[in-house]
Amino acid sequence: MDRVIDVTATDDGVLDRTESDGVLGRSLLCLPLSTHLRDAEQARYVAWNKKRGVTCIHGGPDTYAPSGSYRAFAVATDSRMVFVVGGDAEDDRVFTLPYREVLTVETSANFLSSTLELVADGQQRWQFACRGDLDPVARYVDEAVQCWTRAETLFDRADNRVSSAHDAVEDGRLDAAREALDAAETQVADARDHLDELGPDAVARGTAVVDDIEHDMAEARGRLAATRGARAHERARSAWDRSEYATAYDAYERAREAYRRARAHGVTGLPLEERLAAVDEECDRLASAPLDAAREAAAAARETDDPQTASERWETALERYQDAVTLDWGRRRRFEGDPEQLRDTVADTATALIGARRAAAQDRLNASDWLAKSGDEDGARAALREAREHVERADEVAAELAPDRREFVTEDMAAVAERTARLEADPSRPDTGV
């Protein structure tokens, strides 16, 4: 049996032996090497010696040598060095050194043998000598140590990023928190890739660290999502207060999505559930808000006998009904109201507005006549200008929404023109009626 064996390149069963080859096979170990490895652990190199065993130098040297015909083995796996020293007792002596604790890897050689030396945390020095070339073992272990070092550096950076994300959420810097968490996620993935280069047991050894970081990440993402939800919720309410219904609805949907993300990341408890319930309840009320606002404006217009006030209120009602029609233009219906029925209501409201404008124009014409007879020529002209504005607005609405009312508006325009001409010709001329 070779003194140094690349396990991935040969199938001589070295991991499962307890005796040497030959007719007079000698005991190597009490138990096979495979029994000292974890289920997912993959051996890469195996080296052995007869008598020198393994030495640990920490203060004074301690050498653990095999007895009788037993041997000492060094196994380089994907996650650690395993030293197994055979003896006369029922169990072998086993020493392990995880790569994450190794600081340096060196080899030295003389005419008869070479020695692998690993320096670990706390300045422990582990030495294993054999009559074979240990340089390939040293190169593999050094690469494995570097992989672990890079992975742990990335884990530390990710952990710091997550802590920064928590602070950023606390300070309200949500974009900075998201960027920190995205960077942490990338660093954890890169660290996993480094461990994956070694093997499944290396990945398993890093799982505990990954789990802790990902738990903290999920908590930070949950807090971030909940805070984003609260901000979107507040924006929705503010937009509703400004009658920006579509903007409010979109903000409510973002709030709901953010709250649900928070719950998916593990945020639980009554406040979050209350916020979700509030979003649903407010969205239900928002769906009817545009139509309710239009109906309220129309009702207010009907309640007044003053033509000027009625005109202003019917303008508001028309604007709100038109908004109710166009809110969901080209997309799924979110707000109450049948589009066809709303268009009919818009036409009816336009007719009411035209009537109010005509009545207000007539009121100003009457005022102009009275002012002219009273000798207030400037006041009469001002009243005529107001009458013309009412008629012109009535004509705009009729042209767009109620063409059948336009002929009546045209008659009003003629009346305003006639009054204006008469006033300019003779302010004191009595009214002959329109």
C-alpha cells in the first residue's frame, strides 16, 4: 500500500481496511478509516506511517504513536484533517483539525521522509511524517484552507452587511438597507460556492453559519418590507385625501404586497395583521369613493337655488363623474360603476351643468340691465362679461357632451351680444326682453 494515496484516483479500499495486504496481514487500525468520517465527508488524500504517529506541539510536544503492528493515518477530507492512530485498545485515537482553524500549511523533507506541518489557531502545530511525498497533500490542504478563509471572510462581510441593513431600516434609509441585504445575499452565495468547491461536508459545516446569517437577513428583510408597507400605506391615504384615487389604489396594492412579504420573511403579530386588514378594508371603501364623491357633488348642486353656486357644483360633479369613467381606462376594473351607465350619467350631468350655466348667464343679464338703468355702466359691462363666460362655458360643454343643447346656448350667445351692443350704443335704453 502506497504511503500517500490520492483517494479520488484509486479504488484500493484504503478507507475500509483494518489489515494490510498479504498472507501475513497485519492490523492497521481497530476500525476502518471510514468509520471516523462523517456521512457526507469526502476523503481526498490518505497518508500513513508505521511508528512516528502524529505530534502536537503546544508548549511541549505530545506525540501519539501507534503500538505493535498498528499504523497512524492522516486523512485530508473536504472539511478537515483527521489523524487516526491505531493501538492495542478497542478504539483508535482520533484527532481532528478543521480547515477553518488552520493558519499555515508547510512541508519539509529529508532523505528518508517528508513531514506535513499545520499551524492552527492558538499556535498549535500538528506534524505528520511519512516515507512518501506529502507535497500533493499540502497543496490540497492549503487550497482547502484558502477556500475556507475566503468563505469565512465573505460570511463576516455578509454579517456586517446585515447589521448595517438593520441600522438603515431603523434610520429610515430603506434603499440603503435593500442594497446592504442584496450585497449580503451575494456574499453568502459566493461563500457557498467556495465551500462547494471542496465537497458536501464542507458545505454542511458552513450550513450553521449560513443559517444564522440567513435568519438575520430574513428578519431584516421582514422589517424592511413592513416599513415599506407602512410608507406605501401612508402614501395611499394621502393620495385618497387629495382625490387621487388611481394613485391611492396603486399605493394600497404596494402596501399589501410589502406587508405580505414581511409576513413571508417571518414578521408576525397583531400589528402586521391589523395593517393588512386595514389595507383590505380601506381598498374596499376606496373602490366606491370616486362614484360617491361624484354623487355627493351632484346632490349638493341640486340643493342650491343660486345659479352661480349651482354652476360651480355641477362643474365639480361633472369632473368627478368623468374621472370615475376614466380611472380604469384600458385596465382591469378596480372602482365601482358600470362604464356605460357612467357615460350616460356624464351626459345627464353635462345637461344639468349647461342648464345651470344658462340660468347663471340670464341672472347676469338681468343684473346688467338693472345696473345700466341705474347709471352704473361699468357694473353693467362687468355683469355682461360674466354672462358671456357662463354662456361660453355652456357652449364648450354642449359641444363636447350634449350637442342637442347647443342651439339653446347659441340663442343665449345672441342675447349676450345684443345686450352688449345696446349697452355700448345707449346705456340708458330700456330693456326690450330676450
